[in-house]
Amino acid sequence: MKSYVVGNWKMNFSVGESSVYLHKLLQRTHAYRDIEVIVAPSLIALQPLSLQIDRKKIRLAAQTANPHDFGAFTGEVSFTQLRGIADYCIIGHSERRHLFHESDKQIRSSVASALRNQITPILCIGETDTERTFGETYDVLRDQLLGGLSGVSAEDITKVIVAYEPVWAISTTSDARLASPDEIASIIQFIRQTLNEHFGQEVGENIPILYGGSVKPTNAGAYLTVPGVNGLLIGGASLIADQFTEIIEIAKKVKS
Ligand code: 13P
């Protein structure tokens, strides 16, 4: 299975800055057969960057999209409109779930719409600090995972990527708040087992599962060697060319 290194730029960089930054990344990145490098710029930058990108080296992802194809949805952009521009879309990121109140139902529609429009969904799941404290982690993850994927056909499920991002470990500056590789290992095993139970072992074993939450060059190697982790979803460190390209190199080393 390929490894994925995904940079979520969130709401950072102007269109001009995004283009300059992408240029820098393209200069420093090689085309790897076994590593898929993906960046998710702001929606406004996606279209111009799609003309600039070298898809052999880096692919584009949207950070969200509306599941309706067209219509009276002021301010929204659909998966249909993103077709041919983005190859991937992050769906159900914790910031979308918690700041913009996206429900599992909406997220499920987005996964379906992405697949219908030949865009690979990167379905994010993750528990909050409170849910973790109250011992609800596994229930929350199961609900988010199956809530997002129920109804996906046997054929389409092979095109889905899952990302585990514990909300409490996102953008932390304290080492004490980082998720430990051991903790991640048990959770990844649970996610894999849930996928196997619902979609069959052969399919479940081949769904890529990424880890995200304060990934940096200093911890990327440890996270990438957690059994069952097939890549990383990176926020802050993906905005710094030196750090992002170092993480790609680490992924390359771990792979070989
Ligand atoms: P950080 O890497 O900044 O913690 O962000 C993680 C994230 O939310 C990526 O989607």
C-alpha cells in the first residue's frame, strides 16, 4: 500500500502565497511511486493551483465541499464543481464538525458525492478531550466511521481513505498533549477491526488509515511506524516548506 503525506493548509496563505509556496514544494519534491503527497489549499486557491501543479509529484485536495451537485446554496462549492480540479477532499475534519456543526448525515452525503464525482474522500474521525475523559473514544470513533461510510458500495469503499485525528492532539505546543504511538496503535487497530467487520477483511485491510495531530519532523517517524498507519495528515508543519519536505523524506525512509 502507498503511504500518504497530506498537508492541510486550513485557512492560511493568500492565492499568491499559495502559488509561491506550491512552487517551492514542487522544486523540492520528487515523484515517488510509493508515496502520495497531497496538499489541501484554501478553496479560492484550488483552481489556479490546479493549473500549476505537477500531478506526478503532488496532488490537490479540497478541505470540504457541498454534497449537492448544483443549486441554490449560496456560498457553497460542490464536489461536482471540484471535479478535475481536486483529486481528493478532506471530509468531516473536526473543525468542520465542531465549528460548523457538520453532522454524520451531512458527512455521509459528502462521502457519497465525492465518490460520485471521482474525488477520493479522506474521512476524518476523532474524539474530543471530554469524550476521551469520559471513556467514550471507541463509541465516538465507531459512530463517526460508520456514520460517514454507511451506504458506500463494496466497489467504492476501496477508494476511501480514513484519517484518525484526536481533537485534543491537534495544534498542541505541549509534548504532554501529543498522542503516544502506543495509544494510536490501539485505536488504529480498533478502526481497522471495525472496517473489517463491516466491509470484509480483504477490503478493510486495504483502506489507508492516516494519523493527524501535531505531526512534526521530530515525531513523524514514530507515527509512521505505528502498525496500521499508512500516512499522515499535517496542519501546522505543512505550512513550513522545510518541515513538510522533511516529513516526506521521513515517509520515504520508513517505506524503504
Ligand atoms: P496540526 O498538525 O496543526 O495539529 O493539525 C492537524 C490537522 O488538523 C490536520 O488536518
